[in-house]
Amino acid sequence: MDKIEVVIVTGMSGAGKTQAMAVFENMEYQCIDNYPVALLSEFGDLLRTSTKYTKIAMAVGVGEAIFAIRVLSNMDWIDLTVVFLNADDEVLLSRYKQTRRSHPLMISNRAASLIEAIEIAGYKPREDIALALDVAATEMYEEAKKTGKESGYLFWKTGEYMSMIDMVDYLEDLVDEYPIISIEDGLAEEDWEGWKELTNRLGDKIQLVGDDLFVTNISRLEKGIKNNVANSILIKPNQIGTLTETLNAIKLAKANGYSTVISHRSGETEDTFIADLSVAINSRYIKAGAPARTDRVAKYNRILNIEEELEK
């Protein structure tokens, strides 16, 4: 009796087992996937008496491969071959990224830091991925006031209190450690002294955006320009009131070297005007929130549509 050819196809997740099985199928192998390895002894006994199958390829997970090999290699009527598929970690992660699934490498080697997470995902910090913070520091400033501490910041979830200088030091350390290119509302809206210190330290390195600081208000922006505070303004058209006032604020910012970020507000509709506005005034960025709701996605889709129109 001729031996039955059995090929075990195993290897790293994402290394190409599906493609390998397709090749064996084209070679007229009977292909089996996800067969319970606990039943391999019974399966082997069936093959011993079968005349129907002479060539079989089995896809087996890498965690079960050793057991499968041990069982089948003890059957003298089987001619066993093992095909182990592997690929570089970057290739495996890239393939999984395309399917939006988490690769086992990412599960077993969880990142110890944000930088490591970026690298595990196959990107380079600062080159491929940059970060922007919206600190919303006014809230921490007000929380500190409630405890009787003036001119400071209370991280209410941890209970840690920071003075203005401590807060500036903290933000500066974050910029040194992480690929941060923009900080919005790093200090409270009335902490002009703190904003001045923050601008002196980081103003020539990253974008410092005033949202609560300026509230799309020309008078507050003029004060910021006069005191050399921040270097960017968040523009919310429905905050200042009219499009004319919005454009005046943008003109004032640009004339004094301040960048602009066109922004949505909470409770928006699916109106996409701010997408057109951001392109029209050549804004550096648009801020429309995470793409978790249709009112936000609509604005990003409009940006893509504008790009297509401009390329025609």
C-alpha cells in the first residue's frame, strides 16, 4: 500500500497560510482547514482504510502544530511533510493592519508607551505619526480654584496639583518626549502670564493654539499679539457670530504670523461649510473631531471631495 501524502501547513498568523492552501488545492490536494487536532488519531485511522484520498493538505495553527506533527508522524502509512510559513514582523503587522484586525504580535507584546505603540503598528514617530493635544487647561484651573488654590492646575482624576511653572515644565517635557506638533489650550484662558512663559519656551518649536484663550474674538487676539502669547488661533465661525467677523479674525491672525485652525463645535449638523472655509483661507488644519458621528465624517468627506475637484 502506497503511503498517503499529508502536508501540515502552519506558521505565523498573516504569513500566508490561505495562499499556500490555495496552491495545494491547485495541485489537487484535498485541503482541510480548522480540523480539530484532538480528532487527528481517528482521522489517521480513517485514512488507513481509505482509497479515496492520497494527497491531503491541512492548515493548522502554530499553537497546535507540534501536537499534530507528533500524532501523524507515528502513523507509518502517512508520508508527513511540514510547511512552516514565516515573515518579518513588519510584514505581518502590515497585512493585519489592512484587515483592521489585531495581530497576535500586538496582543502578546503590548506597547509600554505611546511611542512603542506607534512603532509596533509599523509607523515612525514624527515622520509618519504626529500628535496634537487639546489640554482644556481652563477646567483644571477652575478645579484648583474650588480647593482654594489660585493660579494653579488640579488634575482632578489623580488629585495632583501643579503650579503654573510646573504645568509649563510638564508640557515642555511632553514635547521633548513625544512627537507633539500642536498644543491647544495648554494653560487657562486667563493665565496670560503662564501663556507668555509657555510661548517663550515652545513657541518656536510647535503650534500653540488658543481656543478658550481667544474664543475667536478680535479683542482677545489683539491682546495675545501685543503680549506675544500663543502662535495660532482656533476659529469657530458660529462662536463669533458672523462670517464677516470670522474673516476679520483670520486676517488679523495671518497678518501677525498666527496660524489658523478651523474648528467645529459640539452639537453640529452635517453642514460642511467649515470644510470649504478651511480650504478657502488656506488654514493649516481643520478640527472636526473623531470620525464617530456623521456630522464629523461629512466634513472630512467634503475635504476629500474638494481635493478631487482641485486635481481635475
